[in-house]
Amino acid sequence: MSERVDVEQHRADVARLLAGLADRPTEEVSVHQGALGRVLASDVVAPGPLPRFRNSQMDGFAVRAADVASAAPGVPVTLPVVGDVAAAPGEPAPLEPGTAVRIMTGAPVPDGADAVVPVEDTDHVTFNGARDEGARDNGVRGGGAHRDSATKVEIVRGRAAGEFVREPGSDVAEGAVVLRAGTVLAPHHVAAAAACGIAQLTVRVPVSVAVVSTGSELVAPDEEPGPGQIWDANGPALAAAVVAAGGQVGLRLAVPDDPEVVRTGLERAAALCDLVLTTGGVSQGAYEVVKDALPEVTFRSVAMQPGGPQGLGRVAGRPVLAFPGNPVSAQVSFVVFLRDLLRQAGGLPPVRQVPAALDAAIVSPAGKRQLLRGRWVDDAVAGARVAVVGGPGSHLVASMAAADVLIDVPAATTRLDEGAEVITWPL
Ligand code: AMP
Ligand code: MG
């Protein structure tokens, strides 16, 4: 192995190699479909106020507050009901002093009215009951044929001006930022955009990654392995990791240990994608096919365990990272070297590292940074006590599946006592 570097050196070199990914192009997505999980490229500004117009917060009666100021239980104020306003298209007639209109939640409050008295505070009690059946003609404005009982209302509680009236802009003012750039769009963000009449959102185009598994022993997880064959864990794992970090998988390949086939595959991957990821064929064995196929790439030994053998460089101008083949090594490599860069390129924040206390003492070889698999001792409490799961073997995929975090043991550390504080990388 030519070069030996530490983890921070390799992280810095990978960051330099991938610096060009930071400037993502943008595209438009519809609020109707395809916006979920995408990352906003720019602030979304309200094109107008929300609510758009003064409307009622309750089912009740729109009144002038001054007309009902004296109302109280036992001393009601009786007003003629001169109309009916529903949440429906149109503009209600102005309210004359000394009158009321029946109004529904969300309906425009007539000019001249400055408060809404909830139906519960009147002798109507509800608009659904027998008491009010003659007046249940939603959509009718400015009065209509009402039964006698609905043509007046007894109000038993006064309301101050503004009560139960939603003012325009009280949710968001025209020109104000509704959603910030970098927001990962969830249903409540889509709701706010749609409510503002924004049908298209500008999002970042995710980094497109080619995931290339190498190894003549590999078969797909839905194939029957013959003697000496194993299922490809890295392809599906890294494809999932890419998507989880905000990227997209532009190509998935599994290639045998034939340098020419690998070369052809990687050139194709480079032509199609922003970044090429390979696994396998980078250690010290006899058939290290990625090394053989990519003479222009730097292969080095990083002082870490697992994930020591690493490659980085360019193929046909496109950045390539070569991860080791052992599945635990490949996944740890992704977390340590690529995850945050990919997230950053997609506009996502880095995954925050979490301090924790070791559940039991450990020993660690000198000179190599260990990334042990760890599990929260009390499932409910992340960031409390963490226990090592599985052994150091980088083939232990099932143990890794039981882990919540990677426990980061510095290269110089050879022993940590029970209760010692460690930094963990959430998986
Ligand atoms: P290599 O670095 O190619 O020598 O691979 C190291 C070990 O990881 C070998 O035992 C391989 O069989 C295994 N390995 C390589 N690639 C994969 C993969 N995609 N899925 C599962 N195991 C793999
Ligand atoms: Mg191999």
C-alpha cells in the first residue's frame, strides 16, 4: 500500500475532490406531487397576505361589537338577523348597525361588522339543531327566506372588536418568508405553500451517484448463489445510504473481477452520474480489480478500522470513491467519508455527532481509529449509555444491523473505562 494517512486527512481530501458537487442545479416540483422530501433551493415568499381576506373564526353571528357590549346571561341583546354568509365565493353586503348576519367559519366578514359572536353564545346554540333548521341554506348571502326563529338572535355574551375575526395577513404578511431555503419538504410545508397559492416549488436536484459493486463472487439478493458465491450486500446498502443522504442512485452495477469489464462499467457510470462509488477490490489481495482498472486513482491505507483501504480520484473527469468490499467497512466508509458531503450538496445539515458514556470498558489497538458498532443501552435515551455490539470483524452485517451508532475511538486511545465519554456517529 503506497500511502498511509489518518482519517481527517482522507476526509479533507475527499471533501476537496467533491467540492464541485456543492453547487447543485435546481428544478421545479409541483405541490400536488413529488415535493415531499425534496430540499427547497430558495426561500418561499408569500405572494399575498394569508388569510387573503377578513373572515370568521367561528360559526356564529357577525355583529358590531358596540351593539352587543352589554350582552350577558340574563340580559341578552336581541338583533335582527338580516342575512347568511357561508364560506363560498362572493362578497357579503355591508352590515347595517343594529343588525347581525349568520356567518360560518371561514366566510368573509361583512364590512361594518367587527366581531363574531359564536353560535354557542346565542339562543340558536347550534346551526345543526332543530332550532335552526330553517336557516341551513349555506351559500345564501344577504338574507333569504328564513323562518321566524332565525330572523332574530339573542346574544348572551358580548365580544370585543376583533374577536373571532381573522385579519388578512395575520398568518403571514405579503412578502414575508413562508418557507426557508434548505427546508426538507414535509406535508406541513406543502400545506403552507398551497395555502399561499404557490403551486411550484424550487428544489435542489439531488446528486446522482453510481453504485458499483465489484466481485466475481457476488449474486443479487434475489438470485440463488452457487458454491463460493455470496449475495451482494453493498450495492443495496450504499444505494439506500445515498438516498438517505439526499442523493439519488443514477446507476447500479455489479461487475466481476475483470479489470476491463470494471473499466468499461466505471466509464459508463462516470458518463451518467455526478459521482461514482465502488466497493471491493482495493486491498492487498491478488485480485484487486478496482486498483487494476483505475491506474489514475490514488489508493491508500487510512489509519482506521474498519474501512482502512480507500481509493479516491477521477475517472473520465468524474469523482470516484473506492470503498473496501467488506460490508461493514463499506458502510462505515460511507458514514465517515461521504454522508455529510452528500447531505451538504443536497442542502441538508450534517448528521450531528452525539456524546455518550461507554457501558463497559474497552481496549483498542494503538495507531488506528476504531469505529465500533454501538447500541443505546436504554432504547429510549439516545445520548446516554452506549454498548458495543458485535465484534471487530468487518463482515458482521447482522451485528451492524443491531447498532444505532458508530462509537468513535481515537487512534491514540488503547483503553477506555466503563463510563468514559465517547463520540458517536448516528447510523
Ligand atoms: P474485497 O475487498 O473485494 O477483497 O472484498 C472483501 C470481502 O468483502 C470479501 O469477503 C468479499 O467477498 C466481501 N464483499 C465484497 N463485496 C461485497 C458485496 N458487495 N457484498 C457483500 N460482500 C462483499
Ligand atoms: Mg472483491
